[in-house]
Amino acid sequence: MEIHLGKLPFDLDFHPSNPLVATGLINGELHLYRYSNDSQPQRLLNIRAHNESCRAVRFIDSGRAIVTGSPDCSILATDIETGTTIARLEDAHAAAVNRLINLTETTISSGDDDGCIKVWDTRQRSCCNSFNAHEEYISDMTFVSNSMQLLGTSGDGTLSVCSLRRNKVQTRSEFSEDELLSIVTMKNGRKVICGTQTGALLLYSWGHFKDCSDRFLGHPLSVEALLKLDEDTLISGSEDGVIRLVGILPNRIIQPIAEHSEYPIERLAFSHDRKFLGSISHDQMLKLWDLHELLNGQQNATGNHLVTTDSDDSEMDVDVKAPKPSKDNKPGQV
């Protein structure tokens, strides 16, 4: 299924229990769609959430509301039934809000262009943690619930680990030559995988965050989005417009599984039941892919794409193919 959004999308999120998907656009609009297997998606909401672009979108309160973040430094909560504003935090950050993620049923986290990460109580509509974790924009975050730690990546080339219990930045990696753009945890929490501007995947071992243990080359351009499929496999979205299935330890590009022509992938997300993979791209399209068909298609493909790996780990594969040169600059954000 394809939805032409009419403007460049920055983020998408699926409802936690219903067949609904939301996306935020460069013109500040928030769109909400209902989808099904046997009909075209139906647009339920189209509201001007922000005067500037709508960079971040997340469902909260069991899906009854959507929060959005913007370069205007505000965070907005919108009722999904009526489209009316529930609350607006005008000066939620001192800089542009670039990322939002869910932590618990009642908390979310936001990251801004100055490297600040905040945690919000959605019931009290107040900030309960604040971390000056980075020097450049927050590109992505992920939450480790059992240890109450929030991991962030940044354009400054570092990975941070913030403790919600201690309300402090617990550790931060050494500066990488690459901007870090995306992050997932894998191998039952033993590995942290970061996508970079040059297309490398950096692998960090849990508890040893100062420097990556492995550097996995295989994407020709920047890795803008990562989704964990299972503990051994992830799905990547790249600047070259290709969505790939990627194995971790051993590291390999298993198969390209979908694409947006040559337009950069901006975000990826799973539907609540994992029947669909959602992707947005610079082609102004929201695409909903049947995940079962994508994965069955790759199983019928012959051979794997072997790639270069710089490794400190005996589990890693060995280099057989060099990557294509990457672009010097990441497309600018609005």
C-alpha cells in the first residue's frame, strides 16, 4: 500500500492496538490514516500541528493521543478522535525538537538539536529528567527498561547512556568520525548497533561503550533507520532508498527487501501486530509493506551479500567486498 503525502515526511508511528498510522510532515502537518488488507488507507486526520515542520510523532496514552515535536521548540498532544489540542508545551526545549520515543505507559523522551535529552511525565505534563548528553542534534534514542537506561545517538558522533534512576549521563562513547544516526539493542541486550552517515554499522558491547567493538561495512550510503526484527536480525533504511535485511553476528547483508526508488529512507516502523512494515522517504510516500511477504521473498533468494567487517570479536565474518564510496554530506533538516 502506498500513500502519497504531498510533502516530505519526517517521522511515522503506528497505533499500539489499532490499524492506524500517523506521520509528521515538513509543513507542520500531522496526518492520521486507517489501513486494512483489502482496501486503500483512509485519511482520518489532517491538522496543522506546528507552524514549522513536524519532525517527531508518537502515540501516547494507549493510543488515545499523538504527541509531536517541532523546530519551534514545542511539543503538542492531539486527541486522535477529534483532532483537538490536549496540551501544548511551547518551550519544551531551548532548541528544535528532533526526536520523540515512548519509554513507559506514562513517560516519553524528547531530543533536540543542541544535544539535550528530556524525559516527560505525560500525566503531569512535566519534565522529570533532563540530560545534556551531546553537543549536536539527537538523531535517535532507545530505552532499556530493565535497567531504566536511555541510549542516545547524535550528530556529534557519540553514543550516550543516561540513567533515569540516577538522573545523570552515565557514560558516553569516544567521538566517532561518523555522525551516528540510528540505534537498536540486540543479542538480548549484549550488543548496541548504531547506523552512521558513511553507511557503517558500529557495534558496541554492553558495558563497554567508550569505543565500538566492531565496524560493519555494507551499506553504500548513510543508515538513517534501524529496526530490530529479532535478536539476530535487523531491518535497515538507507540514503540510497533501499530497505535491507541485515544479520548481526555473523554480520552480513542478507537481502534487499524493499525500496523507495533512489529516494532516501527517513524512518521505519512496525505495525502493532507486525503484519506491516511502514517506511517514509524523500519521495513523499508512506509505504506499508506486508512483512510476511517481504521475509518470504528473501528466503527464496539465492546467496548472501558478503561485506567488510573490522572486528575485535571472533564471531565476526571476514572481509570479501569493499563498500561503495559514501556521500560527504547528510541532507539538511528543516
